[in-house]
Amino acid sequence: IACWEAVAERLVHRLRQNYLRAILRQDIAWFDTVQTGNLTARLSDDLERVREGLGDKASLFIQMFAAFISSFVVGFFYSWQMTVVMALFTPAIALTSAWMGRMTASRTQVEQDKYAIAGAIAEETLSSMRTIHSLNAEQQELERYEKALEDGRKTGLLKYLYMALGVGINNIIMYVSYAVAFWYASRLVLWDPDFDRGAVFTVFFAVMSGSTALGGAIPHLASITTAKGAARHVLRVINRVERDDGHILWEVKGAIRLQDVHFTYPSRKDVKAQEGRTTIIVAHRLSTIRDVDQILVFKEGRIVEVGTHTELYNQHGIFYEMVNQQQIHKREAERALGILEEDGSTTNENEQTDDTDHSPQTGGDAQPLLSSSRGSLRSLKGASSSASPRKSSQQIAPKSASSPSPLKGLRRRRTSDTSDVVQISQMQLEVEESEIKPSSIAKVFQFNKGNWSFAFLGLFGCTISGLVVPFFALVYAQIFAVFSEPPEKLERDSLFWSAMFIVLGFFAALGFFISANMLGRSGEALTKKLRLESFRNLLRQDIGFYDDERHNTGKLCTRFATDAPNVRYVFTRLMVVISSIVTLIGAIAIGFLNGWKLAIILLIIIPLIIASGYFEMQQQFGKKMRDTKLLEDAGKVASEAVENIRTVQGLNKQLVFHQKYCEQLVNPYLSNIKQVHVYGAVFAFSQSLIFFMYALAFWIGSIFVLDGSMTPTAVFRVFFAIAFCGQSVGQISSFIPDVVKARLAASLLFHLIEYPPQIDSLSEFGVRQNVKGHIQLRNVYFSYPSRPGVPVLRGLSLDLLDGIPIEDMNIHKLRSQVCIVSQEPILFDCSIRDNILYGLPDQKKISHEKIVNACTSANAHNFIIGLPDGYDTRVGEKGIQLSGGQKQRIAIARALIRDPAVLLLDEATSALDTENEKVVQKALETAREGRTCLIIAHRLSTVQNSDVIAVIDEGKVVELGTHNELLSRDGIYKTLCLASGTNATTDQDNTTYTLTTAGYAGFLKTLPIFLDHLLSPLLTDSQYLTEVHHIDGSGADSGVVYSEMQDLENDMEIIVDRKRKQLFYPSNSSYAVSAGGRLEELRTQCSAER
């Protein structure tokens, strides 16, 4: 036992390390074809099954199989004829066992796959609780999870059916073999009077013991086959090598060349990526790559411009147009950098701040800053586009321009490398968990009272199986009396007692079939209920619950994947325990009826066996309590590494996470290695007590026979009854570890089920009425539960729902009328249609036309119909098959189709490019009509048309008013406007915008908005601009140069003199702008300097 337990611990320890290492080394394309929830579930659940199958179960199987072989060797030595007769049934037993093992293994594999799907659903849900709550999708996820659990439960029932059939058939075959052997032995005695009748008992007992050992080995074989099925998935990943690791470059110069590159996504191999599109790779704000040595401009998958910033700018090509449209002032960058440093100094944790799942505690502008700082421009895919004006632009460039930037900019390093400003958050967190009181087995039964009928039927089957053993002792003891009879009576009695063996075999098969199926059904129902009720209570919890590090997604998923199946052992192993208890009671009764003095002496050893089993249970329970927390911490590291694999591989930190995971495994591994020797010693002691009992029984029995107080038959009856009694106690002790795991797992799961929610998200109570949108915040203080010392809001008061306190309203009704579009939208692994309808009731009644209208308003319809399956296209886990902008537009469509009374936009357009941002912003402005809209934004152009703008600084409202009112106060808002160039006069004399003929097609679409943004500070009437007129040198109006239906024919350079509030051009003629139908001439001559 000790050696095999040690082997299992060492092997599983290496498998854990190699499995995570194999996952982390896979290419990103592989992750598009698998679910990360399945991978982490196998890491915890499947490897635990492997450890069980290769530990004490393998040792006991070898032990019992060796007993089977040695028993037949003894049988052949004493009587080959009788042994051959009994051995004729061995192939049937072997074939039945092989069939059962194969079917059990295949069903186990299917069951693991079904539960892995449920685990992936749980992981996806628990890591997206903000989105789940905001969309009222708790019930939808609960139903989806329950359906997956039901599929797993049905598969598990088939496994128990095959096991019950296999074991039942084997029982019948074994008992029939006993009957035939006993009958044949009587014929040998009758045919040959000199045949040694003692050899009959030797052979019969030897072969019977061997067959019993084989029957006892079958359940352990089932555990081994289960481990084999579980290991198959793990080894498939470990042995998967589609490509080598490539050459190691000891010196990287940064010269990258792409030639004749073709690419498709593995999940959509027939669809060419970005086919027919003009693609600008990585950055929207080109000032980020201003200082690199070489810039590559891509168009339709080909490089069309290559050079430095100066070279490309002088070419007056595509890059020239982009730079002039995105001109950012140097002074703005200096202010932004200064404010960034100021904000960084106010964070207490600074680089040690832990970003929990999907960064719920990190602000909208902080996340791209963290990404770009830690990545050193490894892949700044639009990272600065969502940052605030105060914190964008050159704040990133000074810290990252020295590092090579694949695809965006290539720069030869002239200075020494600098370390990343912000490293990946440390995964090794010190978690202070509440003490959990161990749950009793009675509590588990009470929890599963809905399946008591199955449990009682199972107990009835266990009772039948348990009574077979003591009756078998009576029948077997009677053999001695039969073979002491004269030939005439021997022939008659041998036939009768042979038939009794067959009857016992039938009842043994019937009892096991009933108990295995009924208790298996009850156990599967218990597993489903534990998972479902835990999941249900987790869906009730408020967001603060998930911000607590003790409740991170990895740990919660471990509860479902590992602890719930462990509780099942209370019922699935109950058949052995109950049968053994019944056997114990029956054997004691037989012993006292046939020789109470010998029975009392032998029973003295039974408490020693029970005490050894109890000590073993306590030792195993303490070990599990110590190891659970340590393995949870390791599971958290693995879960977060796999869930964020793109970031991990992008930062080349696979070995860092693997090392952290290995460090977390050291303590439980060393602890288990120490405990295996203690466990082996205790188990060996309990097994050896049985043989001591055998020796004592024969010695004391012989004394009682000599003094005439007992007959030899009575001694044999007492001996075999108590012997089987001791064997039953030994079987109980072999399953003690399973019971210990079940008890511990039940304690952890009941803690989740009974955890009281602060805000019950599934509550049906409260006022149900439509919301008008009147919101009032009064003296609000807020900080994240994991960082109570860092306040986010400090006495916030705003009068922006309908005079009813939030706590009095029905939470589902409230959330159905409030919708949020966040900066990082969460999509689910289903179709685009299902994502848009996610959380809505009666989804089948919503017409496709309504979905299209919502997507059209969100500027998403065109790209959706361009996908292979249109609205039925699956977006992948967390929407991985879509770009950031596409995911954002799907999220906006998901909000618009709900028609909420209150719309909360949290950086809703930050991931969109300039053109799409304006189109979507216009759609959102239309959607805002008739509802209250709360906008959280750093792009001030997003909020400048709002009715009320609140400027929040350090958790307090410092300015409140309209756009114009705030500009007139010369406060923080105006400073922000100056930094972003949003409708505010800056202190720079003039700004030049160049609009070339090459880019006029896209420019014409946005010219009215562009001119309105540019000229509103200059005009007294800032109505929407509709026309641009050409004025010749004499001041005559020569006509409209631009209107909504007219093209721009010539290149036009616009210069704005902000001090003089004039717009002019470097020519002898000027232009005039028509604002609201009133022509204002803004003309001047351009000096040579200008």
C-alpha cells in the first residue's frame, strides 16, 4: 500500500506539472478548438481519478489477483481434477470481467466528457458574473448548467448498470462453480474410496478464496479502468506535439520580415482572415510609434508603405493622412504623463494590486495601461484607444519604445533593455479562509432525502448481499459434516448442498444488482443536486462575493469538478459498508448460536480491527484537510494561466506560471509522501489482525473439541462466521479513505450552499413597476471588498430611481430596465443571435427583424452578415473569434434590443475606431431618447452633449453642469477638454489638418462632424455644419465646394488660428463655412511663415 501510494503521488505530481506545461506550450490556434474550462476541470478531477486508480486500489488489485493465482496453484497441487472442474468457470468470469471493465471505462470517459461540458459552463458563468447579473441571465445559465448535469447523470447510470450486470453474473458463475466442484468432489470420493477427503477441503477453500479474491479485485479494477479513461485525455495533451519549439535566438536585432503569408483561423479553415478589407495593424493613435526606425503600413494583407515616420509623412500617402487626422500636441502628452505619474502614486498596492477575474477592480483606463506597460509594446492592439485623454498618447511610448514591436514598429536597440514597468500579477496569494465545520454523513442523507426511495431499495439490496456471506459460512461448514457421512448419505446430501450454493449465488447477484443500481442512482442524483444547489447559491451572490479572493473562479470550479463526485462515495461505497455491517451482525449471531465461548474470544480481536480502521480514517481526514487548501491554490494558478493564455504567451511568461504552479504543488506532495507510510502501516496492521484471529480460533477450537464442549462442525461454523466477519471489517477499512473524502467534500460544498447572499439575485420579492429613470445618489461611499482601505467613492451625491429605495424593488424587474455596456464586453460560447438575446425571456418569440434592427443601430449588421454563418456564427469562448470592436458592437446591440429605461455606458465606444465610434455614438444618441443614460467616459466628445456632466475626482463630485457651463468655469473639465482637443480653445496658436484627395472618400463621410468639432469654438452659433463655400480673392462666393452630395476634388489644407478665431488656407483665396444657413466669411492671407 505504502509503495503504491507513493508511486501514485509521484506520478500524479509529475502528470500535473507536465500537463500544465503541455497546455502552456500549445500554439494559440489550439486554444480556439478547445474550452479552457475542460482543461482546468481535467487538471483537478481527472488527475484525482488517476491518483485513486494507481494508489491503494492498484495495490489491492494486485494483492487480490495474486491471491487468485496462488489459490489455484495450491488447488492443482492437491487435486488437479477438482481444480480443473472449478477452473472451467474461470474463462467465463474473466470474459465477464473484461466486458464489464471495457464498458465501465467507456462510460466513464463519456461521463467525464459530459461533466467537463458542465464544468466549462460553470467556469464561463462564474467568470462573467457582472454580465450575467446585468442581463438577468441567472436562470438561463442555471437551466443550461442543469441540462449538462442531467446528461452526465444519465451517462453515470449506464455505468452502474454495466457494473451491476458484470458483478452479478460473476457472482452467479462463482457460486455455480462451487456447487459443481462440491458435487464433483463427492463423486471422486464415491468413485475412489481411497481419495483423501481432506484434500477436498483444501482445494475447495483454496479455489474459493481465490475466486473471492478475484471478485474483490473487480471493484478495484473498475477504479483502475476509470483512472485509465481519465488519464487518456491528460496524456493526449501531454503527448501532443504538432510543431517543435523552434530555434533559440541568442541575439535578437529586431529585423522582422513577412513574405507570402496566408492565414485562416483553425475553427474556420475555409474563411480567409480579413479578406477584402483594409487593415491598419495594432495602433489607432500613431504617435505611439512615432520614434521607431521602420513602420509597416498594411493594405489588404500586403505591405504598401515602408519607412520611418519622416519618410512616410513626406510621401503624402496613407500614413500621411492618418497622422494629420490624429495630430496630438506635445504639451498634451506632457500633461498626460504627469497626471499618470500622479495617479500611479496614489495606489497603495501599486504593482502588487491583484486583478481578479477579468479585472473587475481595475478602471477603464487602467487596464490598457497595465497591458501596454507589462507588454512593452509586444502587441499593443489598439491599447491606447480606450485610455483617457489625460492618460493616453505618449505616456506609453517613453517606457516601451526601446522594445521591439512585432507588426507595429521595428526598432534596433541602441540602449540597454529595461524591465517591464508592471509584471504579471502574482498568483501566490495568502488566503485566510473561514473555519468550516466537518459535515456528518447524516447531513448528506438529509440533503438527499428526495432520493430516499432509491437509497432504501439500495439498502435492501445491501442487506441481501450481506446475509449471503454468513449463510455461505453455514453451508461451507456443513461440507465437513457431509464428507464425514457414509457413501449413501453423502450422495444425497451433496446434491442438496450443491443446490444451496446456486441459491446463494442467485441472491448474491440479485442483492448486488439492486444495491449498485439504486445506490448508484441515488449517488448520481446527490452529485447533481450538490452541484446544482451550489451553483444556484453562487448565482444568488452579489458581485462583492466574487471580488473576494477566497471565491475566485478556479476554487469554485474545483468544488464542482472534484468535491461533488467525492460526496457521491457516501452512496456508491455504501453498498460495501452496509453489506459488511449486515455480514458482521449475521456472523456474530451464528457464532453465538453455535459456540458462544469461542465467539466471545474471537470477537475480542474485532474491536482492534475497528480501532485500526478508525485511526486510519482520522489520519486520512487530517491529511485531506491540510491538502485541500494547497491544491486549491495550485488550481487557481493553473486556471488563471489557462484562461488568460493569450496574455501569458504574449508576455512569454509560460515558464513563470508553470514554476508558480509547481511551487504550489510542493507542500501537498511532500505531505502526501510522508502520510503514505503511516497509511500503509495502519492498513497492514488491520489486515494482519485477521490472520491472528485465524490462529487463535484453531487453537481455542481444538481445546473445546477435546473437552467435548463443542463439535468439530460447530467449531467450523463459528470459525468461518467470525472469519468472514473479520474480512468484512477489513473491507470497510479499505474504503475508509473514500468516506473521508466524501465527508470533507460535503463540508466544503455545504459551506457554498449555505453561504448567505448580501443581495439575492434570484429573489422574487420586491416592488415590480416600470422605471421612469429618476436616479438619486446620496452620500455614497464605496470600496472593493478585497481592498477596503482604498476608497473609490467618498460621499458621492447625485440627483440623476423613481423615489423607491433600491432595496424595496424586485431585483429582476430593476435589472430588466437597466442595461450596461461595459468597456470589456463579455460574450458567451454560442451564436451571435444567442448572445444578443442572452438573458431575455421568451427568446423564440423575438423576431429576426428586431435583432437585425438592433445590430444595424449598433453598426454590427454588416460585419455579421459577412461571417460564414451570419447570425448563427459561434463567437467562441469569451468571444475569441471576434475582434474587440466587433465584440463591443455585439454588446451594444444586446443592450439596444432590451429597450431599457436606464442605459449605462461604461466606455462603450472605446474599442471602436474613429469612424465606427462616431456612427455608433450617433446610434447611441438616438437610443438615449426617452430614457435615462449614464455615461462613464474618458473621451469627452462622448459626453459633451449630455444634459448633466459630473466630474468625479478622488471619489467625489467636484464639478457638475452642462458642457458649456463647465467650460466657462476654467476647472478640471476644461483642462481635460484642452488635453483632448474637445471643443475647447487651447493655448497653441494654430493646428494644421491635411486632407488629401486619396482619402476623400472616407473623409466625406465624416466631414460635417469633423468641421463641427473643429469650428465650434470659433463660431457664435455652433449649429451643425452643412456646407463649405469657396470665396475668391475679391470676396465673391463662387459656390459650394462641399455638401453632403458633393465630392472633394482637390487637396485641402485647413489651418485654424485659435487666438484670432480664424480659419484660412495657404492660397490667395479663402473658404467660408455655412453654419445653420448663415454664411460667415473667415478670410485672411497666409503668410510665408504659415
